[in-house]
Amino acid sequence: MTHKIECRHIAKVFIQKGKQRVHVLEDISLFVRDNEFLVILGPGQSGKSTLLRIIAGLETPSEGEVLLDGRPVSGPGPDRGLVFQSYMLFPWKTVLGNVELGPRLRGVPREERRRIAQHYIDLVGLRGFEKHYPHQLSGGMKQRVGIARAYANNPQVMLLDEPFGQLDAQTRYFMEKETARIWETEKRTVLFVTNNIDEAIFLGDRIVTLKGKLPGRMDRVWEVDLPRPREHTDMEFLKLRHTITECCELTL
């Protein structure tokens, strides 16, 4: 199986005021297979979001390199779609306007970009809300708009940075199921960042754990050999959760 993404010995140091050096990541090497759902799991302040931003091309590593299809990543690109924890929607645009923004900026003709946007609005379960504005939507619906907007750009890789962290428990569980369903429907390479063990096991083909506070360092890679769809109450699920919990300082 080919490697879609490779991170080779990534390190990141930020220079703060007074020239203080803050080491955020140290010697991170990992790979992501084509069409794999890889979860990066770590406690707060382990550098996992910084790692995702480096893969997205929004940050430059201090050491090491990121390869996408064997080519070095040197900046953002339409081949990577990014979904943040905050909703990042344009409040003056409708659901349709937000989702079709990427194709519109690329010069896709109106009829074609509307078709693309409608496909992904339907995919995330928002048919009938095309004319609604963000302030008229719940948190889960806003995040679904963000996911649809990222998919509408037709990226090769989806990067999700703790996208459900602001949601209540019931909505979060619903969005996890929706994310798994969408991934099964639209097979793409996915990197998903979280600090939640249950979420990682429910979604991931593999889980990469980061350890400690800054600087974040590689801990282990866990194969999630569980059939889909998954249930949190399945005995094998619970065994894996217990094992990871014993090894990591994380939340359930």
C-alpha cells in the first residue's frame, strides 16, 4: 500500500518575545497510507495541532520535511482540505454560499459549482438548509458545513483538527458517526487530531500517540483491527481503550 503522506524527523521551534525558544515538536516520523483514516492522539500541549498545520503547509518545520505523494510540502494547496475546531464560516454567506466558495474561487462555472456544492450538502445531511445562514444553525450543523466546504474543493487529503471539541457529548457522538459514514462513502486519506481515546478508536484505522507536554514526541502506533461500524460497548473496543488508557495521559 502506497504512502500518501510521509513526515520525516519533523521538529518545530517557535521564537517568542525576548527570543525565548519554545520546542513544540521533536523528531516526529510517521506515514499515512492512501485512503487511510489516521488519528493523531495526544494530550493538550503535545504539539498535535502544530503537526497538522505543518502537514497543511500553514507552518514550516524547523527540521525535517513532509512529503505528499513523494513531493515536499512547501505551503498550502487545494490537495489538502482543513477543518478547524472553530467553525470558520463566513457569517454573511448561506450554507450554499459557504460550501461553493472553493470552486467559485477556482473559476468553476456557476452551474457546475452549484452541482458540486449540492452533492456535498446532501452528503453531510443538510439538504433543505441551503439558504440558511450560520447563525441559524446548531454547532453540529455548522461543522457539517465546514466538512462539506472542505470536500467541495476535491482535496486528496482531509485534515481535521479536533473538529468536535466544542460540541456537547450527544452531538459529538453523532458527528463521529457521520464522519465515519462520509469517509466510507467518499474514500480519501484522512488525518484526524483528537485528545479523546474513544473518538480515536471509533474512527481510526491506526492511532499515532504523542506523549508528554512540549515538545511533543512520538509514543506508539496502534493498529485498530476492529470491524466497522463500531460500537463503544463492544468488548474488543473496551479492551483497546483500556490498553491505550494505561499507556497514555489522555481523556476518555
